[in-house]
Amino acid sequence: MRGASRSKNTQDLDKRVCMTNCPTLIVTVGLPARGKTYISKKLTRYLNWIDVPTKEFNVGQYRRECVKIYKSFEFFQPDNEEGLKIRKQCALAALNDVRQFLTDEGGQVAVFDATNTTRERRETIIRFAEQNGFKVFFVESVCEDPDVIAENIVQVKLGSPDYIHCNTEEAVADFMKRIKCYENSYQPLDEELDRDLSFIKIIDVGRRYLVNRVQDHIQSRIVYYLMNIHITPRSIYLCRHGESDLNIKGRIGGDSGLSARGKEFAKALRQFIQSQNIRDLKVWTSQMKRTIQTAEALGVPYEQWKALNEIDAGVCEELMYEEIQQRYPQEFALRDQDKYRYRYPKGESYEDLVQRLEPVIMELERQENVLVICHQAVMRCLLAYFLDKTAEELPYLKCTLHTVLKLTPMAYGCKVESVCLNVDAVNTHRDRPSNVDVSRLPEEALLTVPDHH
Amino acid sequence: MNVTEDSTEQCGNSLTRELTQNPLKKIWVPSSTNGLPERHISQRKVCMTNCPTLIVTVGLPARGKTYISKKLTRYLNWIDVPTKEFNVGQYRRECVKIYKSFEFFQPDNEEGLKIRKQCALAALNDVRQFLTDEGGQVAVFDATNTTRERRETIIRFAEQNGFKVFFVESVCEDPDVIAENIVQVKLGSPDYIHCNTEEAVADFMKRIKCYENSYQPLDEELDRDLSFIKIIDVGRRYLVNRVQDHIQSRIVYYLMNIHITPRSIYLCRHGESDLNIKGRIGGDSGLSARGKEFAKALRQFIQSQNIRDLKVWTSQMKRTIQTAEALGVPYEQWKALNEIDAGVCEELMYEEIQQRYPQEFALRDQDKYRYRYPKGESYEDLVQRLEPVIMELERQENVLVICHQAVMRCLLAYFLDKTAEELPYLKCTLHTVLKLTPMAYGCKVESVCLNVDAVNTHRDRPSNVDVSRLPEEALLTVPDHH
């Protein structure tokens, strides 16, 4: 869990609560088309969102940079000396970059994404980690379901640079032969032989898990996360409450009800949702009046989450930006300097929000079709998670009133469809002004404040 | 978290229902035509399963099944999932008043088998009553359940009643762990009250033997359609199969984070603060002179305890950090450990709260656990906020948590299995350290007063909690202050 440690002895180190002291190297294991890269990217996205600096290192990428043009599966044949040499070089190059990231660049977790199917290769990695003081955690994906593998190939292999010049049948045929090249020498992680290693073995896309020797907090969180994700197709709908009375007045926070236009939006939302014909849709709101009012119009059951409440603006609750500039010009400037980390006096920061929203994200991962009716800052945080936005970008993501974002997981990322429901509303988006200095003039601070009554 | 069910008779194509704010919890709920909150069809927690869950332990004797059952029950109740454990051994003790010897458990003892089966059925009957009639959400059926046949019986029972089943098996062959288990919880059992240690151990080992031959552990293949977690060697390894829903996922996460390594957890509040002296609640003030004395005394106490690898945690409020600073060791700040947010009542004295918000003050006395301050929090919110702290405390070993009155009450309630009614009135006085040491099935508490004077900040529930009460009645139990 998080919290910045600021004790006298460690003032200069921004140590995270309970995160491992030494960096962690996550190592994927598994035949091709078992979801290793999917898991690597998703895990990396999650860890970065919860503020654990993480980076993935895909050895296939290194290979593509080395061998400019992919010819065929024969490159991967176990007796192809040239191929073996190149592949080993690529793995070592990737490990070198891993070392640089974890040792020199402040990285906390590195995800080493490759097949790593032999014990010998894994031994090499373990030695490398020991030399550098990294903890190792293996993530193996085992799957023999031909449908899952076929779908995997369709989703992410056909579009790979390797198969850019092939038609579908050629690509599939070649890839199946590629998998065969690994099968004979595949030594899965074993309960007995590998009993001293730390790992999770994911069987049949989450049907079963074997977890061995979880060493610390971050590994425990990784295991929990991996055990909650799934690949069942579904969509997540994100939107804000309808326009509220305080929105119209240009005031932030508070707990006001919907304006007339906000109520229009709620009705439009109902029609939109019905038109989408969504199976088993769950609807979530915050515990603030405006999201609940919006949900009420849908005529379906909904669940209230306190964790989805808007960011607490503390002493600035219900003020207009003009008033904040007038009463707290220094605070206003500090916020523009670092909007992600800035905490309102007696309030919260975006950083706090992310921590508060983590259980929401975890449950979103478990669920299937969900509509989340929330608030501007909250929606930015959720969107940043799904779209892999940085802490710098997050507080400035555009989440306009009366617009629904439909997120559909696809391949390694998320497809976003933006649906504007054509009900007018005020703009509540304030861009970062050019002058963020405390010494700036009020006009400079208020330059980007959106219009309001 | 609240679930609002749609009542289609009322809603249909009509406009949005009017909302009113529940005065106690400050939750917006649809109101009926007279402006009062509608009665909810259900009060389910977010994401908790619709149908009740039956957790079934599996394992030879002395594998920690009861330890796990009790701990899991305590955790689930703390996070507001009504849970109860049903220990078949207890039923057996009520049935067979006096335990003679391991022979009762021999597989060819017809009489014994009959009684044991009856007890299991009696326990299942009580499970049904708890889950179906008494609003229970989770029942933990604690017995060996070592044969596939017995487990089949339970599965059929669950299916008939619409319960989900989740097995928790503990497998362990480490003789040291088993021996320690016997020492901790078997020797003191009512079964062995008349035996000396050697006799008890010898008999218990033979009891384990009675089960061993017929033991059919959960199997990856044969039981692949069941939902279960197999805990191997006290958490060295886990096999998790078919987690069905949110509550099972939380249970798995919890079980994977607990351990049995001996350790102690120290809980205390910050030293006395300036606002404490003035009788004001909340705020972010610094330590008073006596508070600083306490911090020094705390340092000496901690040093005298010679604690191995002690972690120190504080909130992000000045008074806990100042206290930790005096210790001269690294500490970690958790926002989650901040004191309860009293919203509009922040920094007020109780007298002022009575004056400005008499209705709120009365509502709080009526249900202190669920009451949420306007623009603030409730104890119920606090527990939710503290859950990650508890999870990390389970993972850790020796920890000192320097926190606040309401926060400490919540943490203490978790360790000491206090109800929602008791929690807000637990006594957590300034300048006193509580040392909690897990022992057998519970927690030993040692209270160490560090002998530095401080104001009393504990306000008992007054007898009159009615909104119509006189101010004097409301303020009867307010502790003295300047």
C-alpha cells in the first residue's frame, strides 16, 4: 500500500510504503500464444497506475530490431545455430536494459517478456538477478485449449510485423509451426523441482492457479491482480453525472442536484443504454446526489460506491476558480505546477484518488459489462488506467459532461468510442495555463477558466 | 456501499424518483411520496455474492482448520459480511459429554461414526438457518471433511439450499508445525482437560492416524469443477481452483496474506495534542508538552522491548508524525491511518456540536458506528478505508502503529473480534500502548500505560439519545477539558 515515507533519515528517498526494498524482476514463462505479452502489458499498466515505476521488455521486439525481416518459423527451430545465437543475444540485450532501468533509472519492477521455457534459460536469468540484487517472480501461462490459442493468434499475431506480408492461412500455419519449435524443450515450472522459486502458474486463462513462495507485498498484489483479470469480451462505459446546478455556476465540488439539462442527459443516457442492448449491465454510481439522480433515470438497479465520490477539494469546496485565485493564490499556483500530486488543504490529490479507486479498478477487472457514472477527476483516473496515461497527462484528460466513453479491451489495449449524447452542458475543463508561477497575475491564472454563469 | 433496487411498479416510464438523504448515513435514497426514504428491497454490499456462501474446511487434525476458520470469520465480520463458524468438534463435545480416547475416531467404530455424522448434520442444519433465516452471508463449516463422500454430502446440501461452496484445504506434513499446533490449541482443549501433556499428545497423534487412511485430498483433476484453495505448508504454496465471485476472490487474497510467524503488533495513539487539551475533535494540531513527554517515553518503551525488525507506521497528520519522530527510527506514513473526518464538526468542542447540530449529535449517539458526519465519515467508512492497513498488518511481523482514537478502535476491533456496536466505544486512552500478540485462536492484549498524564477523550454513550433530549443530557458524558 502506498504513502510517501518522509522520516528524517530518508528524506531524500521517496520510498513507497511496503514496496519491496530491492527491485523486482517479473519473468514470463510459456509457449507462444499463451498470453504472456497480454499479461506483461496489463500488469505493467496496472503497476504504473498505482505508482510503481514499471517497464516491460519484450524480447520478441529486440529480435525484430535485430533481424529486420522475419522469414519463417525456421528461425525458431531448435537446431538453427544462427537463430539460437541471435535469440540469446537479444535476451541478453534486453536484460541489460532491465538492469539499467532498475538500477540507474529508478525503476521498481521490470517485466521480462519472453518464452523462457527451459530451466537453463531461467537459471541464467536468476543468476543475473542475484548479481544485481533483484528479486525474481515468475509468471507462467499454461493453456491447451485450442480455441483460446486460435483466438489469441487472430487477435495479436496476424497483425504482428512478422506476418505483415502473409495472408491469414499462411500466418496461422507458420505460427503453429513456431509453437511446435518450443514444445519439445518446454520445461514448465514444477511444484517440486522449482519449489524454491517464487512464481504463479496460471492454468487455462485463470481456471486454476498455482502460487509458490510469495516473498513480499508487491508480489502479493501482483498475484491478487493476476487472479482477478479475465479475457471474456465485455465493455466498460464511463460517463459523468448529468450537468449539475453547481456546474452551471462554475463552482467545484459540493453535492448539488442535476440541472434541467442534466436531467435531459439522464433520459438520453437511458435511451442510449437501452439501444446498446448490453447483456447483464451493472451500473455503479458514487454516493453523491448528482450521479445517483442520473442513475435513477435509467430505471435499473445500481450500486453506490463511496470510493467513486469526486475529489475532495477541502477548503476550496463549492468555490469558483476566481474565488480560489482570490483567497488562495499560492495554492492555485501550486496546483497548476503539479496537478497530479497537489493536495487541496484539508482535501485530496489525484494521487490520493488513484489509491482510493484501486478497489474499484480491481472490481472492474472482475466484472463484465459495467456502466460507471462518476465525476470529472474520478473519470480521469479511471480512464488513465485503461488508456495507460501518465501522471502528467491524467489530470488534463478531457472528460466532458454528457459524453459517454465506451471502452472495449482489444488485443493489447483498449478501443475507445466516444458518444456525445447531444445535450448541451457547460464546459468544466480548465487547461494548464502557461504561467504557473506563484508570482503570476490573477488574469494569467484565470486565463483558462471555462465560461460559466 | 448500498444497492438500490428498482421497484418497477413505481418507476416504469416516470421521471426520476425524488431523492432524500438518509439522516444517519448521509446516503441518497429514493423517497416515497411523503418524502421519507423508501425501504430498500435489499441491503446488499457492493459486489458481494447474491447467494450465501458456504466455506468448507478440509484437512487432517492439527492442520490449522479452526485457526483459519476463526480468523476468516473475524475478518469477514469486520468488513461487514455477516459470517459465522460452525465447528463440528464443538457439536461432538456437546453430544458426547466426556471424551475418552482416540478410539472414538477409529474408522470401524460404528457408534462413533453415527454420532459424528449426526453432529455434522446438526451443524449443517444450523448453517441453513443462519444463511437462510438469520441474514447470514457466509458460513464456515469447520470439520475434517477428509473424504470425497462427506464433501459430496455437503455439496448436495448446498445445492438444495442455493448456497455457493468454497473449500479451504490445509495440507501440511511438517512435524514441527503439527507439534506446535498441538501444544498451542490441543493440549488446552476440553477433550484433554484430564490428561497430562504426554498422554494428550500421544492420544492426539493416534487420532490423526484414524483419519489418514481414508484421507482424499482435493485433487486438481478429480475435483476440477469445485471451487477451492489448497494451502500447502502454512502458505508456502497455494493451489486455487475456479474462484467464482468477488467474496471468494477476497477470501483467497486474505488467506494468502496471513501467516503464523510469532510477532507482536503495538497500537497507540499520538501523544496528547493541543486540540485534545481544548476538548476539540479532529484538526491537525501538534503535540502538547505532555504529548512530547509521551513520545520520549514511547521511545524508551520501544527500546526496552528489544523488538526485532520493528516497522513503525503513522498517519499523515502532524501529531502522529511528531510522535514517531521522537523514536529516531524510520517510519512510514499512511493517509489511510488519518483520523475519522468529522466534516462540518472538525475542530469543534462537543458543547459546540450540541449547540449547532443537536440533531446530528443525537443521531450519532443512536448509532455511532453507522453515523456519518455531514461532509465527513462514519466508523463504517473508516473500516473500509483501513482494510488495506489490516491486510498489510497481516503480512508484516513486528509493527508499531501510531494512530488516532477512532482509527485505533477500528483496528482493535479487528484483532479482538468486537462487534459494530462495541467498536466505537472501545477505550483507547492517550499515552497507553496496547501490545497484541496472536495466541492460539485469538490475541493476547497487554496494556502498557506510559505514565504521562493526558486528558481523557473518551465520551460514553449517554442514556438519553433522543433528538428531543435536553443539552445537559446530551453533554452528560463529555470528558473534562480546558
